[in-house]
Amino acid sequence: MEEFIEGLMTKCGLSAEQADKVVEYVKDNADKIPELVKSSGVADMLPDSIGDKLGGLLG
């Protein structure tokens, strides 16, 4: 989990507090996230190889 938090801080420019809030949100909404990603169209904006893999996870 620490690697995920570090990535949020480094790649997204979040503070440690903000990154912790993201982690809590992800934990609290883990069951909803696949549907949110699918309905948002984010998967369609990703390169094919990533979108295909994510599509397999999302159903």
C-alpha cells in the first residue's frame, strides 16, 4: 500500500494527506470502482492493450 501512496504523491503531486484520503476512498468504494470506470468511459481512452486488460476485469 505504501508503494501506491508514494505513486500518488510522486506521479499525481498529492500531499501525503491527500494520498491517504484517496486510499481510504478506494478502500471504501472498491466494489463500485469497476462500474464507475466502465460508465465514465475512461477505459476507452486508454491504449488498447491496457483498455483490453481493464475491460476483462470490468466484464
